[in-house]
Amino acid sequence: MRQPRPRSFPLLAATATVLALATTAIASSPSLTAVRPMGGQRGAEVEVVFSGARLGDAQEVMFYQPGVTATGITKIDDNSFKAKVKISADAPLGFRDLRVRTATGVSELRGFSVGAMPEVSEKEPNNDFEAPQSIPMNVVVNGVAENEDVDYFVVEAKKGERISAEVEGMRLGITLFDPYVAILNAKRFELASSDDAALLWQDAFASIVAPEDGKYIVQVRESAYAGNANCLYRLHVGNFPRSTGVYPPGGRPNQKLAVKWIGDPAGEASSEVALPAETRAGWGVQRQDDKGFSPTPNAFRLAELDNVLEVEPNDDQATATPFTAPAALNGVLGKAGDADHFVFTGKKGQVFDLRVLGRKLRSPIDSVLYIAKKGGGAIAGSDDSNGPDSYIRQTLPDDGEYVVSIVDQLKKGGPDYIYRIEVTTPEPSLTVSTPAEQIMLGTGVMAVSVPKGGRQAILIQGSRTDFGGEVQFSIDGLPPGVEVEIPPLAASQALVPILFKAKPDAAPAGALVEVVGKSVDPNVKVKSHFDTLSAFVLAPNNNGIIMWSRSVDRLAVAATEESPFALEIVQPKAPLVRSGQMGLKVRAIRKPDFKAAIAVSLPWNPPGVGSGGGIAIPEGQDEAVIPINADGNAELRTWKIVVNGTGTGPGGPVMVSSQLADLTIAAPYVGLAFQNASVEQGKETDMAVTVSKNVDFPGEASVTLIGLPNKATTDAKKITKDSTDLTFHIKTDPASPVGKHANLFCQVVVTQDGEPITHNIGTGTLQIDAPLPPKPAAAAPAAAPAPAQAAKPAEAPAKPLSRLEKLRLEAKQKAGANP
């Protein structure tokens, strides 16, 4: 069982449920909303009603854990059925995960609880302390906490006898129900109470030793008195043991281990437990004594590590408990302010993972972890690196002794503040899962229903640790007639679509299958496990915070009846280029009487690729085109893609998948370099573009300049693989907007094998300026007043001419008069 902690998950468009068509009626996905009663006593056979929608053709209840089977399935109506649920006498106690398989699909995950004691029902009125419902000791009460409802039950006990009361409320996975339980004496004095117990997440338990003979009252309610008709509970009341912790809290598979039970009001106890031969997710150890069994197991860690138990005192470096790494360090912060230390010898360059398991094992500890060189201060520390638990990866800087220490963040402590620190060397591991199943957020069912003769895809996630590269998944144990096509998980990716196909003669059947992954590099050995989450209860307003969830270790796969339509991708012959776009054609093959519109979409896009949503094959038609595009950094390779299609028939929604088709992402065939251009409004200019060829292409490609501002125009151009430049002659209008228009790009369309390869290559800049205003006409200058004549200086008296000068003067005068 996964620890429910506040956690957000992205809403994935992928859904893995297929809806099919029976030969006599339109098939659709089943929906399971209620299992009543929610549990039963082991060794008993219980009639259980399963209700929801489209359950009338139920064929099987698929339980994930052993010890519970359902037989005698009988239809009640189209939306419900009843079955005899048989619980084996040795069935482990606690919650069982289940899905319902119908002839047409697989439901969401739900649950059923197995108890050790007889079952009784709450009988109203029992909300008066003075008139409680009388119940025998050692029963399970099935009740409901209504709004402002307080339920009282009375039992009789002898002095010294243990009285335990444990509530399954939130853990039933029905609604946001936070139960409160208390044990009171007949004088209404509260002897013990509980709201949120660390041991039980948001559920509660109380346990006392009766101080005297007499009657004792058990109170159950919603903690804030805000119950409703969906707040069902299972109240376990008896003198059974209820320990808050087990120590050590982990061990090696396939061994017998002596453990100590902690936190029971009747005192500590010891026993030997036989651990299973292999690790199991969610496995726990069951407490038993001569009075009975704890209602639910205590969480326990199975790992291939030797246990090291703390030896007190180990409160400082000098008294640290020695160990040899790798190992599992187990201890208890037994009192407030306690700090525990462990010491080991390491070599320079060694790398260790130090991982605390505290809250994950339902201890109240809020750990803070440190590693230090002995004699020095901490070289690393961690508080909440793994939820409330701590984690450090440390490379040792030197040879020498190193001290690992742990404290509680609030300096708290107590006998059940148990912890386990696993000190290991990193090794490759792979967690395989589907996207989280969050029905309340519309993710759909994370199971596979394959119509006979048809296909269904699901996304598989691979979370790598300490290795990289491609991963190949494998699946064994599929239902008869069902096959699977599994592309490799790319090195850069954590998601891959895989496709299930059923033969035309496959009979309806189901199986819970293991999905295993391994590195394609034969030199990398990977530990792989499947762990997929279903969210049952979300925080108020369904804001994505998970309040209660379950994890399962297998994938549900079923062959179902035929579907009314199939889908095919028309395989693209040409690639999608970076910064380009494509229309992906999808074709429907309809049965004659199926006319409904079919919504189509890609549940997964390769990295750097986007696809359009809201696309439909219209009613009565057979084709649609999904626009897809690639950004400038899309990964260059051929990817497998799939399209899901959903239509609505008389019985509800029907969904199928196409084949896996190839989508090749390629580099652009050409490159363009723009020269900026400028122009005045209403005038014309040229924009020159340099063309570089990346890939030979046949014929001519069209080139269109996109993004011109309003009322600016140009003509499309043609280029060939030999073109080196082109020029766009741009005409503007006096109304074209002024400014810098910097988002121009060219759409280049190359035709290959009859299909367009559309490139969007940019960017260019066009500057549009307003014309300069005309110069005003020059005015005639005004007549300037005549400047005042400056007085001439008095001339000096003329010098008398000589006789020769007089003769020359007379000659010039005669020559001027008679040329």
C-alpha cells in the first residue's frame, strides 16, 4: 500500500480503458462506484452488491491479493450485480484491491476489506450516550457517520482486559472522511481517543486496559462533525492486540525473524514471524495473541540487507553502534531529544545511499539524517528529501570512519518512534507504472480492455535510477488471443505507448499481468518492479492533492467483445521537420449501424511535438485531420505514435486505438537568412533572403512570407534545391501600421511522395516608417532698407601728374572713344 501524502500529479490526457461493442449490443466502459458491504470475515461467504454504471454484463471480479474470490455473479440491472465473495480461512487481514471485468471492459480500482471477527450492522438511533447500541466484544460494526452524527456503542469488560477500537474510514476509499474514535467509561470520562493516528494515516484507533469491571462506551464520528451518507466505516471493537510498531521494522525475505511488538497498552510482546520468500509491495506483519488478531498488519520492509540493531547508549559519536556497509540500521528514538549514532569504515570515493524509512513504515518520527567524518561535523544532512523521511547520497571524501546519525526534527521520541536506515551502494533500478489513475480528475481507467479483432493502447512509464539509455518492456501471462506490441522506451523519455491487439476469435477473459523492463545494454543489469497508483480520495475541491491512494503491482488486461468501429492512422510518407507542421490523417472503419461522431486525439506526443485537441470525425463521416507541429529542438528520430478515438453508442462511450504508426522528425530541408528591410508607408521595398540547402529535394518548393502587417503584400516564390537566394518585393499601403514588424517568417512547402513537408522558418524584420512631412514653400524675402552710406573719408589732395602721365591719359581716352 502506498503511503498517502499530499502530492500533485499532472493531468494526463492518456486513458487506458477500451470500450467495446458486443455482437448484440453496443458495449461501453463499466464504472464501479460502490461495493456493499465493504468487507467481511475471513472464512465466511458474503453476498456483495457491486454497483455503478454499465455493470449488467459483469463476468469477473479481479482481486489483486490472494484469499478472496467472487462466484455466482448475478445481474441485478444494467448498472449493478451481486456476487458471492468467498474469503478463505487463512486470508491475510486488511484491504483487497479489485476491478470488475465485464464483457465490454474493465472498471476502475476499488477495494474490499477482510477482517478477523464477525460482522454486525450499526442500528440507529445510537447517537445518545445514555442509549448506546449494545454490541458483543470482538465484532466489526458496519456503520455510517452522517452530518453532526455521533454513534455510540457499549461493550462490557473485566478489569485488566484490553479494549481496542480501530476504524477503517478514509482507508475504504469512498470519500474524504476523517474519523474520530474514543473509549469512555460509563461516567463519560474519556479514557483514550484518536483522530489521525500515524499508524493508520487519517484513520483512528484507541486502546486501553479496563481499569475496572463494567461497561465501556465506544464513540465514532467524523472529526469535524461533517459526515454524510458516504462516510461509511468499519469499526473493529474487541480485546485484540493493537501495537503501534514492530521492531525491527524490516528483514530479509525467506527468513524467520524475532520481532518485538511496541505500543500496546497491555505491554510489549515478542514473537517470531516467517517472512515471505520474495519482496512484496505493501506487505505487513500480523500481530496475534491469545485474544485475537490486529485488524490490519503493521507495515514492514522486505529487503536483501542484513539487519543491524542499535546498541544503547549510542547518543554520540564516541558510543556509535558499529556496522559494515551495506546494511539496514534499525533503532528507536526512545525519548524526547534522543539521537542515535552508527559508525562504519569507508574508502575514499565510495558512494552510498542512506535512506530513512520512518513515516513510510507508519512510525510517528519526522527524521533528520546526518553523515559525518568521525571526530568532525556533518558533511551532509537531510530532513524531508523523501516525503517526511530523509535521504542522502554521499561520496566519501577520504578513507576513514564515518558516523550516521538520526534525530526527530521536533526532538520528539517515544517507544514507537521506530526507524530503519538502509545504507546501500547505488545500483540500477527501474520503476514501471501507468500514469496515475485519478477518476475524479478524468484520467480514465488505468487498465486495458482490448476488443476482439481490435486494439487498445496504454502509456507505460519507466522511472530510471542510476542508469540511462533505452529500455525494453516485456509482458507475460496475457489473456488467450491477446498480443502486445512494445516499442523501446527512448533514452530521453519516461513514457512510451504500447499497443494490445486481440484476435478476432478471442474470447472475453482477463488477467493481472506483470510488466518488466530491462536496459537494452546487456552490460546493465536492472532491478525492475511495477508500481502504479490509483487515487481514491482527493483533498477538498479536487485540487490534485491525494489524501488516500493505493498502489498495485500488476496491470489488468482483458479481451472484450467487438467494438462498433476501428481507427487507422494514414501512415505519413514524409517527415515532420523541426519548426514545421503536418496534418495527421485518421480514418474510421465503422460498422454499418454506428454513425456517431468520434473524438480523436494523440494520448502522447514525442518530445518537442504538439498536437491539436478537440478534433472529431464528424457524424457519419470517416476521416479527420489532427494538426501536429514540431518545435525547433524536437528530437530527431522515428517515433511510434497512436491515436485514441471515443464515440458514444446507446450503451455509453466507446474507445479504441489505432495501430502504432511511424512519425519521423527530421531537420529542415532548407535554411533561410533574412536581410532586414525598411520602407515608408505607401511605398515599396525588397526583402532579400539567402537560401541554404540542407537536404536534396525534388522539384520546386513554394515559399510564402508570413506575418506581414496589415495591407502589406508580396507574392509567393519558388525555389529548388539549387537556389541560393530569393527576393520578396513588398508593397505597403498608406494605412500599413508604422513600426518594427519582427515576426516575419517563411512557410516553405516541399512536396515529397505526394505529401507536403511544411517548414516555418524565420524570422525577418520589416520596418515601416511614416513619410517625412513636406518642406513648407519658401516666402519672398522683404526688401531690406538701404544701408546707410558710411561717410567717405576725406580724400587726400591729388598729386600733380607729370607730362608723361598726362600724355598716356589722353591716349587712353582717345582709344576708348574710338575703338
